[in-house]
Amino acid sequence: MRIDPASPVPKYAQLRDLLLDWIEETQLSVDGAIPSERELGVRYGLSRMTVRQTIDHLVSEGKLYRVPGKGTFLARPKIEMSLRMASFTEDMRSRGFAPGAQDLARRVEAARGHVARMLDIDTGAPVHHIERLRTADGEPMAIERSNIPLSVAPGLAERSLSGRSLYQLLEDEYGLILDSGEQTIEAGLCDPTDARLLGLPPGSAVLLLQRRSFVNGKCVELAISTYRADRYQLHSTLDPRQRG
């Protein structure tokens, strides 16, 4: 297939589709190199600037990545974000990844404003605050910040989370079986501190999640997390359209 100069579709957008088709048809493996910008320009009769614009778009979408001085390569497929009640550990294991965690902060503090309202507790009530960097096969994927009322999990600060799901710990040690939840997901920009931990340039696109988890109708956790937008995508099944 070739670029159609008479098409109303911009040339860089046409090249994007052609390049994605080529990747699929050749079954290019992850970390495999795509042709250079010069090769693509010659192959499709495009300027270097147009080719670069296409590559920039695919890199920003997380489909490709650049290595300075070496070339441009196929990135790993994005992970579909779980829209069910599952811990990060359970979700990664179900996908064949080895989950990991690095403790960033663990403390007991007084609930203020938003946290108190979301947990439906009094302002000033003590809560466990747990921050962890989550990894999959060693790659940074997300930063989780969980808030759990001290009243439902006394002594949680002394419990080890090494190689263990927080949800599993709550179930095993406190009998808290999370049976429902609600989750909000929105786009955001990564602040410098989180960007450094996630291995991203400051200001990179991220997905911001707020999850409330319940046991028998009582909120026992408020999690506010930052996920890499270049490694996640959302997928859902749509209900049938109602006629009339």
C-alpha cells in the first residue's frame, strides 16, 4: 500500500496506519526495530519531518519507543486495566507477570478532608497510610496510596507486605473480605516525584485512580493511585443499546 496524496487524511496519519499494518503483517516481535526514518521516507515518498511526526505520535501512544543512537523499536502491548475487584498482585499474576512492590511510606496519620469523607469517618480519626511502588516483571507500573481506618485493622503498620497482597493480608489477618467497590479513572500529568519513581519524564500522561473498597457496605479502604498511561489501556463490554 502507498500514501495517497489526494486523500483528505493527512500523510502522517496514513503512514501511521501503514506502519501499524506492517508491524502486524510481519509479526514484529517486542523490542524489534522498525525501519529508520530515512528508509520510511524513501519507501513512501515522504519528507523526514512527516515521518518523524508519525513516529512521535506512535511513541506518545506507547506503541513504539526510541533508543538514542540505535533506532525505534516495538513496545510491549499495553495491559488492560482491571475493572473488577482485584488486587494488583492478583491481577498481574493472572496475566503471567511477576508482581513486585517497594515500600515508599507507611504511617498512621489523622484523616483529613477528602480522606475522611470518602472513608465515612470522623475528621481526625487515625488511618493507616501506605504508599508502594508496584512493578510487573521488575518494571515500574504504578504508585499505590492506600488509606485504611486504624479501627478496622489495628496493628497493620507492623504487618509485613513483602511478597503479599494487601487485600490478602486484610482477609487473612483481619477477616476483611472486600466484596464491592467503586472506582473513578481520569487522565492526569505525572508530577516530578512520581515520574522519577515510574521512570517517566516529568509531565508524562498518567491514569489517576480513586478506589473505595467495601466490606458489607462499610468503606474500609480509599486507594488513590497513579498508573503509567503508556503501559495501560481501558477496555469494557458495552450493554446492548435500548431501543425507544
